[in-house]
Amino acid sequence: MHKRVAHYIESNQLLTPDSHVLTALSGGADSVALLAILCRLGYHCIAAHCNFQLRGEESDRDEQFVRHLCRQMNIPLHVQSFNTRAYAAEKSISIEMAARELRYDWFERLRLETGCDAIAVAHHKNDQAETLLLNLMRGTGLRGLCGMQARNGHIIRPLLCSRRDEIDAWLTLNRLPHIEDSTNTDTSFRRNAIRARLRDCTEAEIDNMAALAKRMQGYRRLVEEYTAPLRHPAAISIPRLMQSAAPDTLLYELLRDYDFTQTDEIFRSLTGESGRRFFSSTHMAVKDRDELLILPLCDGESSTPTISTAIRSTTPSISYPPADAPTLFADQQILSRKLTLRHWQEGDWFCPIGMHGKRKKLSDFFTDIKLPLPDKEKIWLLCADNDIVWIVGYRMDDRFKVHNGATEYVEITLNPSSLCNTSES
């Protein structure tokens, strides 16, 4: 088996002959085999063991086992203990996720400290099959069907070419001891439940699932090469998208880096009216005529605009600010109402000054002035209670203009800053 692993390392360019390898060593069959094979192949290995303090005496037993094994093999060993439950509670994540974060963060720090070229972990074909099935049950696309890669940054998986039964046979042949983690039989963990089901699979079926993941990795590279010129667009051309052989799949690929989960609904909206909006945790997608615009959401920590008001006396020579100014002169009645700033919404209307009380939808107003949709998303509205007073920088409402004969008026000034969130005066 070690010859097959050697070929796999070479064909995937995981290591060079003089590489120094930080090897994750739990004491289980897979990690013991990984360490022994890498040493037999002549790599300079350093072992790393995590004690997550989750299984009481069994965790301490594991640590003592790997210490004894590394002394016998004359392998340098680093051991780190973690308060995993406290970390999980602090981060509000599962114990499994906490252990993963703690493990890989420490591995990377240790790799840098020891000058190792890579971090070797002992995932094999059965683990690949588990990952594939787990991703399918969660719901996935091409990326999830790729499973685990032979290399992910500094993480390498030299045993992805081998099944668990082959590893067990090799350990028996070489009389290498290992220990079992009792929690591996706890099927309340989803991955363990899947592992239990995989025991009924034949060796050929495990091989087939691992081969599928490898093929999917190749398909993913082809798709990424094809879509590279189209990635990270500010605007996706809908006609060009629809001309592709599989427009829904192409849209999924173009949007997946932005964490949108409703790509099917977004795709259906492309043949509908403009203005539909969809949100991910970081971006907004907006259907605008022949384009799907991808707009970043503003950082919630950004400062917000504010308004200031002042009472002024009217004079015969009063000069009203231009429409694009950040200042508005309004009738005094506005001070009896609650002033707020917000972004526009579908259905908003106002009475543009000069139209003598006639209503106009904001969407129609924006169309009339040929305002691009990205600019619409940045516009602020000054409202008095529920009425729009001012499309800031564009037009005020006729109902709030300074009336003839008024001796005083209200000067309202927008104090511009990062226009990301609504603000209230």
C-alpha cells in the first residue's frame, strides 16, 4: 500500500523528497498508518496530537498511547490540550466544529513554528464517501460533489487513494498497534450514522464514490476555467446568460461566491419585471431590465447620515438651493412631525414640486430621470412621519415647500457620511 501512496503523492505533487511533514496523529488506525507510511517513504515527520478533553480518561489514554508510539518510532511529538466545550460555548458552535477549528488553527501555527512544508491528515476513501453523502443530504452543487481534495492549501491527504479495509490490512501486516475512539460508534453524530451505513457498501461501491468525487473535481476545474471571464461581475447580462447551454447552472456558479441560497428563485425572476431584490449575508442581487446587478451590502458598522435643522427668516432675496444640493428649505409645519431617513421601497410615491399635488411613483420618477438602478439603491428619502418630504439631492415634495407669505422656514441639511443604514433625527 505504501507504494500506492507514494505514487499518489507524486502524481498530485503533494510533497517533494526532502519535505518536512507535520502529521496529525490521533492514535487511531488511519493516523498511525499515515505516520508509518510517510516515515517509510523517507519524509521528515513531526507528529501533532490534540487532546480535546472530551472523553475523560479515554482522552488521556490516547495521549499516552501516541507519546509511547512516537518514542518507539523516534518521531518528534507535539501535544496540545484544549478546553473544547468552553470554546464551543464562547463561539456558539457545535463541539464538532469547535474541535475542527481548534485543531486546524493549532496545526497551522505549529507548521510555521517547526518549518514544515505541509500538514498531513489521514482521510481516506471511506471518509471521502462519507463527505459526499453528507453533502448530498445537506443539499449541494458541484463544489460539494467534489468532496475533499488531495491538497487544500498546506493540508494534504495522502491516504485518499486507499480504503479503510486496506489500511487495516496494512497495519495488521506490519504489526502496528492503534487505539479506537469509542465515540466513533455514536450514531447520534450524523457523520457516524453515515459511516455505519457505509459498512454495508462493497469495496467497489466505496471506490466508485471516491472516483466520482475525483471526476467532479475535474469538472469543477473545467467549469471554473469556462466561467473565469464572467466571475465577480458588477452586472450579469441576462441575454448573454440565457444564450448559454445551461443558464440556470451558469447562474448558480456565478452567484455561489456571494452565498446566495435562493438561486432558483433568482433565475425565475430574470424573465419578470425589474426591481426584484434578493439578499445574501454579504450582497444584494437586483433584477434591472437586461441585467442582474450584484451589489455589496454596506458594513453595519459604517456611520450613517444625519440631518440638522435650523429656523431661518425669509427675506425678499431668499435663494433656494439647487436640486442636487444636500440642503432643503421646507415649510415650518414639518417640525411638528417625526423626521426619518430611509431608502426607497416599491410602492413609494410623492408629489413632485411644481406638479401641484399630483402623485408620482418613485419608480416612475427614477425612470423619467434615467437613474441607473445602482444609484437608486444609494438614494436617501427624508420622511415626515410616513410622507416623503425629499428625495435627497433630486426633488422635494410640493406639500412641504415654503408657502408664500411665510416669515420663517426650516433649513434642513443632510450631513453626508457612509450612506449604508437608515438614520433617525
